Amino acid sequence: MTELEKQLLSALEQLQQDYSKRLDEWESAFGEWRKMSGL
């Protein structure tokens, strides 16, 4: 595996972690909003 491939892989992993963290935040915010709006 070349250095470039390693860099690409680690960048992808970071993106995935960031994405799942944002998804969690969004889901909890959405849950709060649903409670408030009584849906």
C-alpha cells in the first residue's frame, strides 16, 4: 500500500467517524423536536 493510499484510508475513516457523530447529534435533536411538537 502506498503512502497516498494510507492517507486516503485514514481520511475516509475520519469522515466516517465524523458522519456517525453528526448523525447521532441530529437524531437526538430530532427526538427532542418531536417531543416538543407532540408528534
